[in-house]
Amino acid sequence: LNKPEWYLTQVLMWIGNHSKFLDDKIQPILDKAGSSVNAGLEFSRALVMLILEKLAADIPCLLYDDALFCHLVDEVLLFERELYNVHGYLSSFPSCMHILSEESCFQRWLTVEKKFALQKMDSMLSSEAAWISQYKDITDVDEMKVPDCAETFMTLLLVITDRYKNLPTASRKLQFLGLQKELVDDFRIRLTQVMKEETRASLGFRYCAILNAVNYIATVLADWADNV
């Protein structure tokens, strides 16, 4: 259960190792017979069906072990990325995201994603470099003087988007968007709490850093507004 990468990698190796044989030997036979079947894709589809069976059996056994479940989701997302980007798998075919979209598994994924995002926010705001810009010494890069915590937070949101963007249904994507909105609101509250401690020094370093953070986040969210 703690090594899903073993069978996921094995399947990717089988797909890669057989592609030349399928293209050179099998596909011409299908073409000659007037078939529209793509040998390589059908081979991949059949192997992915085995993966789905394996996942359906394994997931109930690790659903409540955060470490194992997170590791499984991470490995499945890496597998999917390689399957589509390297091996040309079709989005209309069955995929692992269908398994991750099933109710019990999906709700667990959302819960765990939120838990780790909040932990990340705790660590980024308690860091000594939280209110310092990474690029403070490079004027042309740092016009907005973005504090490290704001940049890290927006990267966190971007990573979450990248993880859920290939979910098969809009309703599931919207649930993840709901999580991101919760995180934005949580971050806003945290910034407000820090700001209240700084009101006596409204021209102080940290107060200005908070204003820069808010400006940066608002600007980036506006840029993302066109991303359906």
C-alpha cells in the first residue's frame, strides 16, 4: 500500500517498451483491415483499466492514513501527467481521476488538501522571512515589493489548481475552487490579525509589507480571472 509508484511506473514502462512494436507491427495490420483502432492507445487503455481496478481495491484500505493517502494521490497525479504528456493518452478514455472523483475518496482528498494547505500557511507566516521580499535587492524585478509569505501563498493556490485541473467534472473542480476561496479568506483574516498588531506603526516595515501583500494578491487574482 505504501508503494503505489511500483505498479504505476511498471505500467508506464510497459506502455513505453511496447510502443515501437505496436506501431511497427500491429498498427499496419489494423490499418490494412480498415480498422480505425489505434493499437498503442488501446494497449494503454487496457493497462489503465488494470490500474483502476487496483486503485479501487487499495483506496478503501488507506483512506484514513493521511501519509499513505497523500502519497497515493501524488503518485497518481504524476502518473496521469506522464500518461497524457508523454504517451498521448486521450482525455475521453477512462482515467485515474475518475477513481479520485468518487465521493468518499474525493471528500477525503479535499480534507487532506485543506489540512496540509493550512499547515503550510502556518509555517510561511511564522517564518523569519515572512515579510521580506526575496528580490528586495533587485529593483527591476521587485516593483511590487512582495513579501515572501504572499508569494508563497499564491504559489500554494497555483499548485492546488494544477493538482485538480484534470478532474473530469466541473462540479468537482468547483469544490476545489471553494477550498481555494476558503484559503484566501483564511489568509485575509491572518493578515488582518497581524495588521492590528502594527497599527501604531502604520508606516513601519511590517505594516507596509502587509499592504504590499494585499495589493499583490489582488493583482494576481485579477490576472487569473480569465482562467475558466
